[in-house]
Amino acid sequence: MSKRPKYLKYRKPQKIKPKLPPKGPDPLAHHPLVVWMNAHLEWMLVTGYSASTVEERRGPLRRFITWCDERGLKQPTDISKQVLERYQRHLFYYRKSDGRPLTTGTQVNCLVPLKLLFKWLARENHILFNPASEIDIPRQGKQLPHVILSVAEVEAILAEAEGHNPIGLRDRALLELLYSTGLRRMEAARLAVYDVDFNRRLLMVREGKGKRDRVVPIGARALQWLDKYLLESRPKLMAADHQILFVNDYGDPVRPEFVAGRVRKYMEYAGLQKSGATHLLRHACATHMLEGGADIRFIQSLLGHANLETTEIYTHVSIEKLQAV
């Protein structure tokens, strides 16, 4: 496997944080629908939706408002069922810069927030009726993961984070934890130091997807790297006193994007040109456990799936036993 030059992998972090360029004016600030969108997103937070879910909804809603702005649609009362059907057709026929259409999943993610927005507007009596109530959401097929890393490929990724300095040691501990527990990138970024129980070899995942807490086991090797990271690396990287487990090059708590970025980088170092990042380690964790004889319901509990059907995709991916038969 081709290796990247060492200076690319272990370059020294900058002493001073780079200043982000100032944000320009919001091109949609003038649009009346933005006010309704912000009020709706505030209602979502008040009623218990997670902050990450609210932020995920903001993008699709702004996309719809941009489309409305181009067509002179200003108020919620201007939006009818026919307008929403036009927007749905727009999403279906839209082509990205590379000429590819939007996936069915992307189209669904653009339409579902609209149904909730107009349901809220109607219930709060801001509009007389809900124009999105009869909009049919595109049907999504049940697709298997496109890429499943083998044990050898996972080991190659882990080996790239050699742990000879604080940054490499942090990255190795992070990669080992992701593969050992199957955590999502958001869940890994939220981990606190006190969430790791070294004596019982357990990890407390607080407010995972759907705001559900769970306790998951963590392997001995991952625990050893975590212990080494906490003793030798984290104190050197820390810039301020906080309890978040993983910190970035500047000592601040990591963000989910940072977690995914590190996984992607080490995949490149290992010579693996495959799409995906953190979720590849999650898929690999579940598939390798299933091939090792783990019960499907245990894997469901480990991954934090609310529905067993979501976990059952790994029974279709893992065909090792079928090949043996």
C-alpha cells in the first residue's frame, strides 16, 4: 500500500488559530419566509428536537426559500399544494455541477422538513390549511452499504496513526474507539472523559441519535490507546479546561466534521480510495462482529438502532457463512 510522506501526516499544528473570514450578509435576510423558518426551528428546539437535527433542517428549508425567492413567493399563504408539487419536480429534474441528479435520499431530506414546517404553520393558525399534507414523499429503496472494509484494511488504517507524538496518539485512540464501538461521529465528538469506565470496560454514550442514551462495551486494545492518550497526549494538547474527551490541534473540543476528516485522512494514507469516512468504521465494526458470531440484537444495542430492521442490513452484507455453505 502506498504511504504518504511523513511530513504530511505529522506536520506541526499551528500555534495560533487561523482567523475565519468574516461572514458576508445573508442573501435571504430580506425574505419574509426566513422569519417563519426561524420561528419554526425555535419551536423544534423548545419541543425537544436535538440541536443537530434543527441545524440539519435549516439547510433544506433555506434551499426551498431560495427557490421561492427566485419565483416571487414571499408569504406562507403564497405556497399551495401545486407550488410544492412544482418544487418536488424541480428536485427530481435538478442536476448537480457534475451532471448527476439528486439521490432519492437527498430529495426526501429536502421535502420532509417542508411537511413539518407547514404542519406547524397550520396548527399555529398562521395559514388556513396545510398545503403539504398530501405531498407524497418519494419511496426509498433499501440499499446495502456500498463499501465494507475488510479486517486487513481496517488494520492498515489504524496502523497509519503510529502514535509517536500527541496528535498521532490522539488520532490512534480515536480510530481504535470508532472501530471498537461503532460510534457515530457526532457521538464520538460528544464523549466526555468521565464517560469512559476503564474498570468495567464500558462507554457511556449520552444523547445519541434520537436523544437516546446507551452503554456500550469497548475492547481492551482501544482502552489501552485511550489510557495512553489521556496520560500522554491530551494534557499537551489542552488549551482550556473542559471535560470533552477528544480535542483538536488547538486544544478545543472536536467537532463531528473533524472526526470524519481524520478518518478520511488516514484512509488516504493507507492508500484506500473509498467514499465514506466514520460510517465505514461503523459498518466494519457491525459486519465483523456478525461474522464473529455476535447476536444481531446485541449489535442493534451496540449501534443504537431503534429498529431491528436497520441492523438487519448487515446480515445481507455478511455472506462469509453463506460462502462456506
